[in-house]
Amino acid sequence: RPQTIVEIQKALESARFDESVGVVILTGAGDLAFCSGGDQSVRGDSGYKDDKGTHHLNVLDLQRQIRTCPKPVVAMVAGYAIGGGHVLHLVCDLTIAADNARFGQTGPKVGSFDGGFGASYLARIVGQKKAREIWFLCRQYDAKQAEDMGLVNVVVPLEELERTVVQWCREILQHSPIALRCLKSAMNADCDGQTGLQELAGNATLLFYMSEEAQEGRDAFLEKRQPDFSRFGRNP
């Protein structure tokens, strides 16, 4: 539903700007579903209706927000990850699934589809043939099948899911945050086009701003003098 998407977007935005947060975990409430996709009961003629009757496809904005978040986003999946919920876990950086997880698409069954990350990025992960099977047949796949096709990183017993996710996140937090954000944007750049290149270049700019060379240029401007870049090497 549009309101749910807005709430997730606000939470992600808060996590992005909170320097005490190093990893984001995305999960559903309870053990029955991670996300079962768009609520067809609020689907209008041109999108999903909010409380005011406005039509939205704001899940696409959420997908991009997950991709551009400079912190790793981990999907913790128990139960159904179907339709839009399947795409939601797909665009996360890592997916850890419980053994009761179910994956699949329903779009063509209900007159819908996701031709963006839901199709093209899926094909990069599982291959063209398997991606077409997932979309054209609208079957469901259990956690082991999803792991075998590379849709998830690991499958664990339901009772161990949260502990495993926390363990993985703690391992991530031991590593360089700058390296992680640059790696994420580098891995996204090849299929995010100019937006991906912008993200990668932005991280390079951030690193450059932290250097003495960049700070010399800034300081010289503020001090109204010529910058002295002669002391900085020109490495091959």
C-alpha cells in the first residue's frame, strides 16, 4: 500500500542520515510474510490508491532508495516474498531467508508487471531463462530452490533467522564504511546507468574531499591565495 511504502521510505531516510547506523535490516511483521506485494484491493486505474484517492507507483521510488542507500540493506525473509515483495528483497544487498520462505511472481496473473529491477535485474541474478520462467509461469519457489538459483545468500531454520541476520550485520560492521559504500555503488553502477555512475562518482568526490589535496584547494580559496598543489604527487 502507498502508506506502507511512505513509512519504509521515512525509516530508510532516517537510517541513512543516522551516523550510528551501519546496516539496515528490512523485514516483515511476523513469520508468515516478508511482503506479499501490492494490495489489489486498493489498486486503481493508474496505480495504488492512498487514503485521499491519489494513485501511486511509489514502490519504484523505494527500490531506488534501497539501491542508493550508502549502507548495506539486508532483507530478512520469513514466509512469503511474492510479487512486489519479491522485487523488494531482490533489490536489497543481501537476502537471508528462513526455511519457510516462499518466492515468486504474480504480476501477469493479476494484470501487472515490473519491467525494471523486477525483470532486468532479476535476469542478471538468475539468468535470462530462469527469469522468464519466474515471470511467465508465476510459480512459487521454496527457500532451497531460491538459494540454488542465487536469489538468496543463505537459508536457515526459522528459529535461527534473526540471530543469523544479526551475526552477518555484526560482521559487516567490522569493516570500513567507506569501502562498503564504494563497493555497493560500484556493483550497482553497471545496471543503474548514469544514475549509478553519479552515485559512484559522488563517493569518489567524498573521498577526495577528505584528502589534504582537496582541502588545500578549499583553504586557498577561503584565504584568497593561490593553491599550492606542488607537494602532491602525480602517481602513475
